[in-house]
Amino acid sequence: MEQINGFFVYESQPTQLTNPDDKVRRTKAGTKNHRRLLSADGPNLLRMMSNDRPELCRPLVRHMTTIDSSKEAVVITDPYSTGCVVASEVMKRGFSVIALWTKDISDELRYHTPLSCSGMNEFFATIEEKDDLMATMEEIYNVAGTKKIVACFAGGEIGVDLADRLSERMKLRTNGTKHFNRRDKKVQQEIIRKHGLRSVRQAGGAEFSEVEEFLKTESYPVVLKPNEAAGSEGVKLCNSFEEAKEHFEALMASQLQVGGPCPSVLCQEFLRGKEYVIDHVSRDGIHKTTMLWSYDKRPLNGSDFVYFGTLPVDANSPEAKILIPYVRGILDAMEIANGASHAEVMMTPNGPCLVEMNVRAHGGDGNWVPLASALTGGYTQVDATVDCYLDKQKFATIPDVYPSPFNAAGQEVYLVSRGRGKVRFTPGFEVIRSLPSFVYLETGVMPGGYVDFTVDLFTAIGSVMLMHKDPAVVDADIKKIREMEANNEIIEYEPQLATLK
């Protein structure tokens, strides 16, 4: 592949990140911190993109359907992040999209529009969840008018439960409500354990008394996390009973980035191994593996689980041959028969073990879509998700597992900050743009703003997509980025810089 040149920048609010010395790195009710919840709205949005790469700027493709799509509508609950990318694909195919926002959605997520969606048309209608299911359905039919509702599915994490209830009641393609609250990580583990699949030892609840016995008897360290969250938010490795109790109480007093207060806390055994994410799209129980990624997570700035990158994994690798059947067994056990999903799984010395199952498309604003399309030769989980609901024939043509070998090499690199202060310049961004494998850079860091230590996915200072025909070129570019991070060369601060050792 020839060199790719592109540059994405998001405008951000110049407010502070959270101090890594805090016991809980999340916002308390009533506070507002700088986070990686980025919006395409704003007067200073800049986008420069190469026009000579078809895999990055695909033309609009209209898929043939048996019914006039202009007379049909699709309901998408909480279409933020990658959910907005999916909604955009639905609209490109001529369907009307009704955006349904759930009660607990935060304003930040409501307006969390990926840059790739900045030029998309407005939704056909935007409505709010009502006090009960019947009232919500009535509102949907009212705004749809003469249009036929042909699908209802979740765009974002919070909308999963409502989408299941609505699609079941409206007699649409659905996963149903037999396993209600599929977002509950504790419930997920209990289901797969009953089906004989490896699951994690755990205890959970909203009261400390519900987890106290587990924390007194389990080997340390243990992992504590919110029962419903995303992006490693609130996840902490606790090395003692006292530390676990303190973090439990802090979590229960906190507000989650995905909206609303923390409903309960999950305490789990610490799984040692490498973490993977396995993307699927299903229709009538037929599961198509669209991609397998490995997470590069490392300790940094006092946090145990900081994202450094997301790497694609070859479908014929030994790991893939173990992980894919395991995850498909989980999908069957949880009766996830339709739509997108991505499972986070730890490959331990004793085999794979589920961390969590997410019944929606892979997140991260869909930044991985151009890379995934290049790797597979032209399709992604986003395309397949729309196909599974709206184009049965097209879904049937999607391979059972994505192709091997890949058609390119690449990965998404998360930029981390080891320093804090007021931003003077961003010289490292220009260096990154000059790298041979560079595709795009996405960041909320601009001169005059403030940056603090990176402690989770939300506090990354940006992400870089790299892609090249030669894996060695990608590896060399990643090495260069990491060297700049370690030497604090990406951002030049005003004189008050403090570096965490």
C-alpha cells in the first residue's frame, strides 16, 4: 500500500483530567472533567483526509431490497459512538432512522457523534423513552407515520435492554427478554457457568455485605468494577480487603460515563493472561466472526488497565481457533441469536474465560472500521450488522470467519499521557502525521487546553490508526510513537509540567 495521509481532530473542552492518585478515576455527581467522549459538533472541527484510498473513503453503495426502503424505518436505541456509524450505514441504504434515547443517557453521550458521522443527514425522528414500554411504542408509531418499522436494535450500551424489550413486543428480529439485562456482567457469568463454559469466580451487589465473604476468602489481587460500564471505567485491581472495600464504596457513590449512577459492583478473581475482543454478527443463531482483536493493556500512572492499542489477530492463529468456538458457545448460552456483539475474553494458562459480553457493535467510535475493511477486503461488523437486520441475502454471503491472511497490516494506537499541564504546543502530532503507515489521528488535545495523566480509555489523549502493506513499517512507527510518549515529546506544556515516575 502507498502512504496514506489523513488527519482528524476533535474540538475539546479545556477541562481537567482526573488525578491518577485518586482512588476512583471517574466523575462524582455534579462535576465535569475532560474525558475522551468526543463530539463532531463545534466551530473548530478540522478534517483532512486522503481522497485516493477507496478503502478509507468508500463510495455510497445502495443494496437491493425486496421492498422500497424509503417506506421503511429502523429504530436505534442510543445511537452514539459506533451506534451512530451503524445508523449512518442504515441511512445510506435508504431507510429512515428513528433515534430513541433512553432515560438514563447522559447529555455527553447523547451528543457523542464520531467524526465519521459529522456529515450525515439528520435522523428521520428523535424521541425519548417514555415511562412505560407501551407509551414508548406508541411514540415510535406516531413519529413513523406511514413508514413500516422493520428493525429495532441497540446503538449504544445503555440501549440494549430497551431494544430487546421493544423488538420482542413489536415482533421484530430480536434476542428477546428471557435473559433480561444482558448488560449485567454477573448474570453473564452465571449463565455460561450453567452451560459448562469457563467462567470467573465472582460476587456482586449494591451492598458491601453481599460481597464481603467473597473478598475475605478469595486470593488477592481481585478485580472490582461497575456491573454496567465500558472502556475499563472504574476497573481496579485491589491488593487487600481494605483496598477493595474502599473502592467498592467509592464506586457506589460515583456516576458512570455511560450514564447514571453505578447500580452495583462486581468483585471477581484476577484473570492472568492476554485479553482479546471477538466481534460477531448473528442472524437466526448463525454467527459470523467479523474480526478478532487483542487489547494491549498495561499498568500506567497508578492505574492497572490502561489501553495502549488494539491489534487484529489472524483467523488461523492458534488463539483464534480456541477463542471463536468458545465465544460462539457463549452466544448460544445467552441466546444472542441476532445482531452485533463483541466479547472480551481473557486467554489464561487454563484456556479462555469471559470477561464480559457486549450485545452491540464494537465501540471506540467505529474508528477501527477503515482498518477492518482493509484487512478483510471490503466488509466490517458495521456492514454485517445492517445486513443481518435488513438484507438476508447479503448477510448470507458474509464468510463464516473473516479471511486469512489479512490484506494489510495495522492497528489502532492509543496515545497516553505521562505528564500533566497546560498545553503549549503539540509537536508530536506533526511527527505522527509524517509516519509511513499513518492513516489518521483523532484527539481532543489542543493548545491552551489542559491535559492530565492517562488512567483509562476515556482519558487517552488521542488515537492513531496505522496501516501499511509491510508489518515491519507499522511496528517501527509504533516504536517511534512510544518513544515520543516516554520522553514527553508529543505535547509541549507550559513550564508547570509534572511527570509521574
